[in-house]
Amino acid sequence: MEIANRNSKNMTGRQKVLKAVYPLWIWWANKRGINNKKASNEIAIPSVSFYSLKDTLIDGTGFDLSQLKGKKVLLVNTASDCGYTGQYDDLQKLSEKYKDKLVVIGFPANDFKEQEKGTDEEIASFCKLNFGVRFPLMKKSSVKKGPGQNKIFQWLSDPAQNGWNGQQPSWNFCKYLVDENGRLTNYFASTVEPMGNELINAINQ
């Protein structure tokens, strides 16, 4: 991949430390009740169709969510320099384990403490080299509520569109699960691990 040769892709010292201490960080965050909010609703019907939404992949290719009909979709706001960045590993494992019924999509964002400063090319290279990420990544955008919020995250955090949920991402690596019919069913904050029982149970419902 040519862009990988032109851009920094190896982990910084900070990123190596964050990856190494990730299990301890998760334990501590759970113990303290940090970023552990969860919400679910399996009956609300969205007023705006999930499948009407579109975005742009990190390589500039257009991406239409209508192609995901019939599969569950896990949408995650990501960052390369965060205590939760180690979740990229399990997000890739999750996408492989449930490839027949689940699509994982990452949305790189620099909304929390400047933890995603890289360009799209650098982010793509970093994720592929250090975590083997092969699930779709979108172009870097803002996921927090405001004029520049990504259109998909507008839908995910606006009950007038999705039918019930008003929770925007509280930090990096929050997770939104949409079912096979385009209904938002679950919100999981950062400490809910991709391969943890709560998320796996929601996928298998």
C-alpha cells in the first residue's frame, strides 16, 4: 500500500504504553464506573431510515449504508492515541468471528483530548500495521453533537431520527448496534469490550 510508505505508521512510545496497559486501564475504569453507560431499545422504529445514510470511506470511496441490509452493524468512534485504542484488536476479531451477520465500522474522530491528530492516510496505515484492521474505516470526522457532526452520528444520537436514543459518544470507542432491519438497538460506552459478553449477547439476539 503506497500511502503506508509515505506516512508514519509505527506506534509512538505513548501508543505502545497505552496498548500494553490496556487491560489494567479497562479494569480500573470499570471499577471506577468510568465510561460504562449502556442503553437498549428493541422496539422503537426510526423515523429516518438508517439505510438512507451515506458516508465516505477513509480512502475517499463513497459508502452507502443500504448495502448493509440484512446484517447487524456495529458503529464505533475510534482514536489512535487513547487508552481504549487497544480495542481495535478485538473489534477486528469480532468482525471476523461474526462476518456472516455483522459489519463493524470505525469512525476516526479527534473530539476527545486531541487523541486522533493523524491524517486519513496515517490513520489507515496505523490501524492496518499495528492492529490488522480490515473492517471499514470512514474518513475522519466529528461525532459529537454540533454543526459539524457526522451525519451517521447525527442519526445515532438524535431520537427524532433513530426513534429513542439521544446519547452522543461520551468518549472514544463508544459503540452503537443497529439490527438487521436498520433499528438502533444498543448503545455501549467505551469500557464495554468488543468481545465481552454484553456485546456478544446483543449481537446474538
